[in-house]
Amino acid sequence: MDKFTQTNNITLHYLDHPGGEPPVIIMHGLSANAHFFDGLAASSLPNRLLAVDLRGRGQSDKPATGYSMAEHAADILGLMDNLGLEQVILAGHSYGGLLTCYLAANFPERVSKCIVMDSGFMHPRVRELIKPSLDRLKQRIPSWEAYRDAVKSAAYWQGYWDTAVENYYRADVQTYDDGSVQARSKPETIAEAVDKGLDEPWQEIFGRVQQPTIMLHAPGSFGAPGTSPVVPPAQAEETVNALPNCRYKAVPGNHMTMLFGENVETLAQEIITFLQETGD
């Protein structure tokens, strides 16, 4: 399942989950990794699922610079070329949803359909909002257990935890000889990805996405009950309206839990229905 390919002058790591045609290339959020989609791969979704570690994340190479949307897109196109895939269904969560739309707008002949999960226009205060995440990436934690317990207590999990979540975080860290761990992603490269993403004309990009698209929105609280979701309903609606051929579906959970536990099967069924209704 673990595979590597040379593309755009880097080594890209991806997980190749077997299944039927057409294949789905799926891309994670800003500082996540390909194991975020293990639950979806184990669901009833019948398609072959290619879950990618974007550059700078997971087991993919981490060049010091080069985190624009164009560079990320070139990585994915190179992966497709190496696998002999002329056209795929693209899917992405959060930042990966933006990259999905960028590829669909700029390389329409390579993308048949788009699945956008809890993504939308980049918040103007995104640098401020992600600062706690960037600070976490800098920290070297004494042990895996201490790291696990810290993320397990995060408010957005709301006490929710299972083996799939733990495996996702296992893949998120590197372990040193003394047993200490640190996130694989570097804060400076994630910050560059944000800055370069903010430079993109998203209203214009979204307007050029002509492929059938579904927005799977998780309106659950991202934290204690009553807190706002990561993508507020108004922002989700704005994004759906900006995409010319997009339908909207709300799914259970929040920005993270939508892809774990019982919630992921509901999400898988929505994807299956979308693909069936649009011809796959």
C-alpha cells in the first residue's frame, strides 16, 4: 500500500488502496497526512483510492521552499503521469479541497469530477488562526504517549478516539533515538503554503471549475459544544455558489470527525451517490 514516485524533482509518498475504476486521488489538509483517509479507504466506497502525502508532509520530501499551489499541482500531475492516469476524480479535505479546485480549473482535461470536503475561501485571518498548529509543529515531545495524550485531549475531538485516529497521528510524527517525537511537517513550509495560497484569486479560480462538484460540509462544532465549525455555513454557501456546477451536502461531525468512526460511512455513501448520479 505504501508507494513512492519521483515527480517534479521530489519523492512523493502515497497510499494505493485497491478498488475499482475510475480512481480517486485524495489530498489531505494543510498539515495532515495521507492516513487521514484510512477510514474512507475501509468504507463502502468501491473506487481505487490514491491518498497522497503532499510535499512537506508525511513521508514525502520536504524541500525548503516551493509550496505554491502550482508546485503542489505539478506534483499531482506528475503522479498521474507516472501511473498512466489520463484523468481522475479529485478529492480533497480543507487545504486539499482548494488544491482540488485549483487543478480542476487549470487542468480541466485531467479532472472528471471534484469532491470538496469542508473547504472554502481562505479566511483572511488564517495566519492567526493556524498559529497554535504551527507552534505544535515546533515542539519535540518526550514520548509518543505524551504526544498522543495531548492530541487526544484536544477539544475538537470531543472525547472521540479510536484506532484509526491513533494511526493517523502515528503517521504524523517521527521518532528519535531517545524516544521523543516531533511532527514531520515543518512550520516554515506550512506557513509558506498558507501565504502562497492567500495570493491566489480564489473567486476567479472557483468560477472556472466546470466539472461536477460536491461540497461535503461538516457543520459540527470544532471544539466545545456551541463553538463555530471550521467552515461556517455562510462560507460553505459562498463557496458552493462560486463553483458553477456544485451541489451541497451536510454530513455528520466536525472538520476532523467527519472522516472517522460511523461518520465516515455516511460521507462515503454521499460520495457514492454523487458519482452514480453524475455518471460513474
